[in-house]
Amino acid sequence: MKVERKIAGNRSSRTGFLLSLPYWAWFAFFMAWPLLFSLVLVFHEWDIYTPMRWVGLGNFVRLFQDDLFWQAILNTLYFLVIHIPLQIGLALLFAVLLNEKIRARGFFRAAYFMPVVVSGIVISLLWQQLFSYENGILNLLLARAGLARIPWLTSPEWAMPSVALMATWKNVGLYIILFLAGLQNIPAWLYEAAGIDGATAWQKFRHITLPMLNPAVIMVLILSTIGGFSLFIEPYVLTGGGPMNRTLSAMLYIYKQAFYFNRMGYAATLGFFFAFIILAVVLVQRKVVEQEALE
């Protein structure tokens, strides 16, 4: 009996291994190998066409002397300062509204989520037309209201806020769904008990909704931060990084170093360094939010 169980266990293990083999093959070829190869590139110069040349820490020296890369980092942080509060605020607002019993609630939930599943290129081209100085809908509305037209994508002051506005519109639907899931897990009796005690709507929101949504807030904050640091399609399509490099994101700069200038080793170095920056920011964010929740 024990022998039969052992044989059955071995068969089950082999079956499990064979079923998971396609995943491990995919992981090895498309995750592990590119990661290891990128790590090798960090210590080399390579332009694809000629053999690699060992430079040791030369790429890191170049990184710290690259003013344009640091400007791209600052541009990305500026984008996050605009994008994250706007996205979390709007997502929470619409989630609270859609959690109420209103007409066509299912339609509105689907409508807000629709931009998430549409190609980023398509969304960017659409907003490029909306932002057009001469014929864009936004400027036409401003002109009809007797206001001056705004150079949304050609002004160094307006370009990054415009990109942040477009990115928020595209991604907010995902975070609405996450907040909705959190809201629907809050027991209704908490609000009923607070109402009996005479709590106002704002007090219910402040002392019940927000504390109970803390896990969802942390998740949305982390996902928004990672997504914001990955800013690429929007500036690539809308502005190409201009004007005056004001919308040049870190990801777009890394892309240009790799595929415009064929500096694969330097691009790999920038990528690893940027990944550590993202990790550090996310860890600090999580610690701060959790500490404030405990207080």
C-alpha cells in the first residue's frame, strides 16, 4: 500500500513538473536570460554591431555625470507629484459615487474602465488632437468662453501637467475598481451604528471609510507610483520628450539611449539604477502610509 502511494506521488510530481514546464521555459527565455544579459551589459559598452568592450564601472561614472538623465528623473518626479494625488483623489471620489445606488451604475463602471483596456498609443493620439493649439476641443471651448488658448503641449510650463492629465484619465478606471472592491467589503452596520450616534457623512467617511480602505490605498499608491515611474508612451507620442526636454521621462531617456544611440550597456546601467530608485520610493511610501494608518 505504501509502495503504491509512493508511486502515485511520484507520478503526480512528474505530472506537475511537466505541466509547469512551459512556464519555466518562458521564464528562462524571457525573464531570467534578459535579466542576466542586462547585468552583463552594465559593465560593457555595446552598440549591437561590434563586440562588447569591458568598461568596468565606467557606465556608472557616466551616469552620475549625465545631467540630462537627472533632468529626466526630476521630470518623472514632477509628473508623479501631479499624477498620483490627482489619480487617487479622482478614483476615490468616483468609487464612492459608483458605490451608491444610482441609475445606470453598471454602465458608468464599464465606461470609466474602458480607457484602461484601450491601447495607450490610441489614447495618446486622441489626446494629441484634444490638446491641439488651433483646432483642439479644449482650446476651442476656451476661445468660446472668451479665454486665451493654452499651448498644452508646446509650453514648457504646461506640457508635463498636460501629460499627467491624460495619463490620469487613461488609468483612473483601474483604481476605481480597486477602491470599489474595498468599499464593498466595509460592513454596512458600521455606518448604521455611526448614524445612530449622530455622525455626519464626512465623519463617517473620515473615521470609517478611510481607515477601512487603508489596504486599498496602499495598493493604489504603490501601483500608481510604479505606473508613474514607467511613464513612456504618453511623452513619446505627445511631445517626444519636449519642449526643452521638460517631458523627457526616465523611461523615455533609457529607450533613446538604447534604440536611438545604440548605447546598450549604458541603457542597461540606467535601467538597473532606475529600478533601485523605484524600489526605494515604494518602500518609503509604504512605510509612511502604514505608520500614518497606525496613528
